[in-house]
Amino acid sequence: MRKTNKTTEEIVKDMLSKDSYKIWEASCHICSLSQNHNRVIELLPYKDQMISATKGIALGGALGPNIRFLNKAFDIISFHENGDYCPCCLLSEDSNPIHLIDDGYFTLVDTIYLKDSHYIDYYLVSCHRCHTVYKVEQREYHYTWWNWEMVDKE
């Protein structure tokens, strides 16, 4: 998920809209900011309003319930409000390591290829903040997702 260019005001407006599509989209925007403490902190004054406005909203989802993005968005906001840990612990199956490298949160340590092949087996990436190294495998089923496994915590 690429880091969003939406403003805090735009995200909050969509979260308060009562429109299920806008709420889902705003949730995805918040999820894309999971590694950006300063941007997430901007959402804190609106947290209670957003929780109230989205309570009981049906977000649908054909292959998986879209409510998971809303729940994750609120988990991210709470983490940044209370967390003493590095936000890399928030990474999940929707966290594309290449996007996180491009956005400046991680460094590519190595790309491991399948034996005698040009196909990538997995990436090793390192968090810029805490220097934790992750083995990240790209997987697919109905959609592309990534399996993050901590390899080394410095």
C-alpha cells in the first residue's frame, strides 16, 4: 500500500461521511500511514468522532471483510497514541516491502532468488528506525499479499 497524499482533513471528512466506500477508502489511507508517526498523530483529535461515526457501518467485501481495514486504521491510531515501540510491528499482509523501501522506511538488505531461477523467493529488509530485519515473501491467492517474518532484532 503506497503512502497516501490525502490530507488529514480529507481523511477525517471521509471517515465522518457515513458513506461506506469513503470510510473504507479513508481507512486504507490511514493504514498506508502506519509508519508515519507525525501524520497519524494529526488524526488523534478526531479519533473519538471517527469511532462514533463508523460504529456499525457495513463495509462489505467480497473476498474478505473490509471492516478489517477500519479496525486496522483504529489500531494504528491507538498504537501511535500509546506505543513505545517501533511502528514496523504494525506491518501485515497488505504491507508491500518495495513501497516501504521507496517511501524511505526500510532498506533492502538482499533479494533471494529461487535456485537456478530469476524468480524472487523473498526479500530481506531492514527497518530504518529499529534496524529489525524481516524476511518478506510475496504470496498470492485471490490477491497479492506479503508474509512478514522477523529474522533479527538488533
